Amino acid sequence: SCSVENRPFNEQEEQLIKIIMDMHVAEAAMGKVPDKYKDSLRLSYRTEVARLHDLNPYELDSVLLNVQENPVLYQKLTMEAMMRLDSIERTLH
């Protein structure tokens, strides 16, 4: 069987990478928002990210909790998401 380290991402993992990317962009966008608006805005972003991935917010939470139970895989997917975001950012400059 393949180890987590040296195989391509499967379809489910690719979706998770895209979700992590979207969640990261949403969190970054909130960085400049006054604290009193952050909770309601976070809920709106979460709902929107879920919708983008054909999930409801509860399914999104479940998917993220499930992957976080496998720290090695979660770290690998998060690192891949960050690399892809860096790559996109570089193409914008």
C-alpha cells in the first residue's frame, strides 16, 4: 500500500486542499475586520465556503474534524494548500 508521503492526492484529498485554501483566504480577509464583526463574518464565510464545495456548514465542520483526526495527513494537506496559495499569489505580482 502507498504511504501518505509519496503518492498523488486522491479526489477527496484534492477537495480538502481546496477547502483549506478557501478557509485560509477567508481567515486572512478577516484580519482587518474590527473584532465586533468577526463572529458573524466568520459564520458567513463558513457558510459560503461550504456552499462553494456543495456542502452545508455542518458537513464542512465534519469533513474538517475528520481530517484533523489524522494529524500527518492534515499537515500534508495544509502544507499543500499553503504552497498552492503562495503560487497563486506569486502569479498575481
